[in-house]
Amino acid sequence: MRRRSHLAVTLVALLTVGASIVTTTPRGSALAADPQHQLAATQAQLADARAARESLQARLDQQRGRLAELQVQAGNLASALDLARAELADVSARYDQVAALLVQVRGQVDEMKRRLDQLNAQIAELDGQLKKVAADIERRTQELKTREALLQDHLRSAYAESQTSLLEVLLSASSLDDATTQMSYLLTVSEQDSALAEQIRTIRAELDTRRKTLDEGRRALDQARLEAAAQANALHLREGQLTKMEAQLAALKAAADEKRAAQEAALNASLQAKGDVEAQIAAVQRAAAAQERLVSQLQNQAAALQAQIDEARRQAEAEAARRRAAEEAGDAISASGYQWPEAGRNVTQEWGPTSFVLEPSYTYRGVYYAHFHAGIDISNGCGTPIMAAKEGVVVASGQPLLPFDTGFGVVIQHEGGIQTWYWHMQPRVVVSPGQIVLGGTVVGYEGSTGNSTGCHLHFATNLNGVWENPRNWLP
């Protein structure tokens, strides 16, 4: 009785499921493993493909940013080179300024080369990634074909098996328990084929993602290569122009050195003509030491004078109309607001190391020089008016270096820790300490007082205790 009941239950289950779920016994090694595990692995690969695409997009955005930076740098470099070229057209006595500008341009060229190298390295890395994506597409395509063929084989077998009567399958079993086992196995086979179909769909989605990634990456790579080539050509052109200008600057330096040597030879000859060279040198050294002490003292007073400096700035703003009129008349003012202290620009001795023995020793930026001219000498004739180079507060006037130097002069404190010195004036100094002056205000007249070889103005700039080249501020 129990055996007949068991048979009835089995027949009902067969009729309910139907012949459509009957499949053949699995073939091949692909279904020997757990189908759910394979499906999970395939889904993980799809997620990896999508993540790789997002990573590639981020890298492409970064690369576009670097291309934009290169284009901006190329524009800046072009502007800097144009400026340097214009400067070289009129550099009869401005070698130091032009040389510093070309050093800056050379630094820009080197930075642009570094960024271009980084871009090319990224292009190479991106090319390697795209090759890997292409290889993955090829590998996964082969896997997809294998699984599709396997599923088609299963479907054909299932169709052939479905032609056999379910009852015959059941009755051909050696026992009813064997028939039940076979039925359960057939149901499992159906789940495996379903998992295989889902795996195929997932692989197709993954391949679609990888193909889109490859196409987008190749387009971006082609564009990056075109841009990199264009920037490399521009850089090559700029380097050629820079090299040519550096050669011109070398010739200019030789001419400037020759002119400076001639000036210094004339100064030394003038000194020898006056006699008692040793005594004059000793006096100059003492005067230089006193000058350094006065610089330090005036620097300490700068903070207390800030309010007066601010007032000078306010008055300078009110003087804007006068400046514009001066510029239209040809009296140029630099971007930092400084102008030449005399209407004429006849420079008779430049700033820096010299062979003129009357100049004192000085250590500049860690380098000791036996003779160093801490300003520029301008000669336009005795009595030429001397003007303040910029608005500021007079902090010293008259003979502030007595008894070491009998020369008459004026020292003006400006904002930013800058002092301008005007020396060898005639005794009729027209300004006094604490007085606010504007750019262009007459502060004295060209003379030959103190340690001087003739009428001229010694114009110097001191930045926070260091003598710097006045041309760095002049127009």
C-alpha cells in the first residue's frame, strides 16, 4: 500500500512539472563545478570591468587637466619670451635685469618639459591599460563563445530527450526510489542550465562595458597624443628662440663688461691723479662701516615711521594725475612705482663687484668681494636737480655719516623695508628728517661732496639691510 502511494505522488509531480523541464545529463567539464559560484564570479568580473571604466575616466579627466596646464604654460612662456625679446632690443646698460628674466624663462621651459614628460608617461601608461582591456575583451569573448556553445548543446539534448515518454523514463528505472532520484537530478540539471544562461548574459554585459571603455580610451589617447605632439613642437620652437636670445645676451654681457672695465679704469686713473690712495681707501672703508650702522639704525626706526609712510602713500594716490602727466611727458614710472632720480639717465658706474680700488669690500649673498659698488652713479652735471624715486619719509639728510664721510646726502624710507640713498649732493639739501615726500619731489642737487671723483649722484637701494641693484625697481 505504501509503495502504491509513493508511486502516485511521483506521477503527480511529473505531470505538474511537465516535459519542458526535462533535460539531458550534463556534458562537459563546464557544469562539473558549482553553477552558482560561477555566476557569482562572472558578476564580480562585471563589477571589476565597470570599476576599471570609472578609474580610466578619472585618469582621462586628470590627463585633460594636465593638457590644459601645458597650454597655459605655453602661453605664459610665449609672453615671457616676447618680453625678453623686447628687453634685448634696448639693453645697453641693463644686462643684469635681462639676464634674470632669461633665467626665469629658462626655468619655465624646464618646468614645461617636466610636465610634458609626465604627460607622455601617462600616455604610455594609458596605452598599456587599453592594451590590457583589449586582451581581456578577447579572452572573455572566447569564454562567452564556449558557454554559448555549451548551452546550445544542452538545449539540443534537452529537446531530443523530451521526445521520450516521461512514463517510460520512470518505468525504465530499476526501482521507484531510483526514479525519484533521477527526477531530482533532472530538476538540478535545469537549475544549472538557468545559471549558465544568466552567466552568459552577465558576460555579454561585461563585454559591452569593456568595449565602451576601450573605444572611449582610444579616442582620448589619440587626442592626448595630438596635443602632446603640438606642445612638444611649441616647446622645441621656444627653446630655439631662447637659445638664440641667450647667445645675444652673452654678446651683450661682453659689451657691458668692456664698458664697465673702461669706466673703472677711468675711475682708478682719476683716483691715482688725486694721490694719497691708501688714505682715501681707509677713509672709504670707515665710511662704509658707518653707513652700515646707519642702515641698521634706520631699519629699526622703520616701524615707528609706518604711519608717516602710510600718509605718504595716501598723498601719492592724490598725486596720480601728476604721474599720468609725467608718463605722457616721457618720465616713465615702473610697475612698483619708482622713477629715475634725475631726468637724465647717464650712468657712469653700474652696481656690483668692481676693480675700482676706492670701493669698499662687501659680502653679497654669501660671496665676499674685495671691492663692491653698492649703487649706480648718475652724472648729468653739477647742480642737476635730484628727485625722490618714490613717495616715502625722509629718515636722514645733511651729513649723517660724519666724521667718516663728509658727503651730503638724503635717505628715504619706503614701504616694504626699502630705503633709497642719494649721495654726494651739494650742501644745500632741501629736505629734513620726518618730512613726507612724493615721487618727483626735489630733495637736493648733484654735487661732488665726500669721497667723490667729480659731480655725480650715487643712487642706492637697501632692502632690509642688503644693498640691491637699483635697476630692479627702476623703469
